[in-house]
Amino acid sequence: MSFDELKSTCETLRALLREATGRELISAISVDEPTKPQDELHFIKLVSWCYVFLFEVAQPAARHILSLLRTSNPSVHRTVGEIFETVNRLRTVRVHNLSPQSNRDDHIRRQAFIWLVQNGGGNPIDWPVCCRSLCVQVRSAIEHLIAKWLDLVASEDASSAVEDLLSAIDREWPPHAFDRILEAAASHIGLTGLDCVKYRESRLKYWRELVGYFERREEAEAAIRSAIRCELEHLFESAAARSRQSGHATAER
């Protein structure tokens, strides 16, 4: 199993959703693709690519289809969900500074290590085997989503399936959609050093409530851009102003 075969399966899902809905529900991936040889760097890039596909560009369409498997085929739902989580864990241990004091972080670290041992042997790790295993597993997960979607659109209630999917997409904004808006707002006011992901996590529920007040996505996006910019200006520019005032008062004394 190669990365090209995995990518082809992902393109199939993209094309099927485009054909059924008339919309580009899965956008292009801009991160570097893994290239030969299948070494550790290849594996790192493969994990990153899979994460972007599963958790960013294919959302919320993939999550919606996966949710439909929960009732129709619980065992497949668990299998696909675990593959998603495997990619998330493998990516997390590579890009986040996990705390040794956190039980949750320790669990993520141990589960990622177990996957590597089970799929790549002991020491040293067989990276080509890891690369092929990850491609096989992620491709299997995408194939299950494709099969479920084909089953839905082949039924007598195909139009309802499409409407439900589009409704879910327009209603739920994935977290990374807010990240881009937050980064632009921080840049606009000259705010540097902000951990956008950590800040977004604390505000995600509220921001999703705000966008839910609008019927059209374009209107919601314009509104949330304004709201986030005003929020940052109020919170951080006010703090900066207080700091400056305090500095001036100290200097005068």
C-alpha cells in the first residue's frame, strides 16, 4: 500500500461528494506530501497529511457520514473512529509539547508508542512498515465512509441524505476555520505570540453560537471576523493600554 493509493481513495470521496452536492466539500491540501524513501521523515509527513485530510479539509462532511455509521454499523463506526484517533495521537506526539504530569498526555504518548511498536517492530522502528500500515488503515477508514455514502445516495431517500449533509456542513464550523480568522485578527491589531489554538479552544463554543445566528455562511463569516477582531482589541489592547499607563505613572514618581 502506497501513499498514492491512499490519496486516490481520498480523491474518490472528494469527487463523490462534489457530484452529489454540486459543492466542493473537501478542499485541497497544501501541506507537503510524503515522498520516497519511506523513512522517518516520510512517516512524519504522512501523519501530517492524513491529519489535515481527516480533521481539517474533510470536515465536517466526514464526521457527518461517520455519525451515520454509529447506528447502522456500530462495529465499523468504532473501527473508523479508532483509526481517526490513531492519526490524531501520532500527530499530537510530534507537534505538541506533552506534559509528563498530565494523565491525558501520558495516555496519548503511550497509545502512539504502542501503535508504532505493533506496526513497526521494536528498536529500531521499521519505518517502511509503519508507512504502509498507516496508509492501509486510513484508506480503510475512507473506504468505509465511501461505502456508507454510496449506500445513502443509492436509496430512495437520496435527496434527504444530501440535504442533511449540507445542513450539517452549513451549521457546524470546524475549529480550524476559526483559527484562520483568529490569526488574521491578531495580525491586524499587531498582536504577536498568541497561542491561537489554545485561545480558540476556550472560545469555540461561544463563536459557534454566534455563527448560528446567521442563515448564510458568507454573512456568518463576515460577522465572526468582526466579532473576533473586536474581542481581541478589547481584551489585549486594553491590557496594553493599562500597562503603558502604569509604566508612565511609575516613571513620573
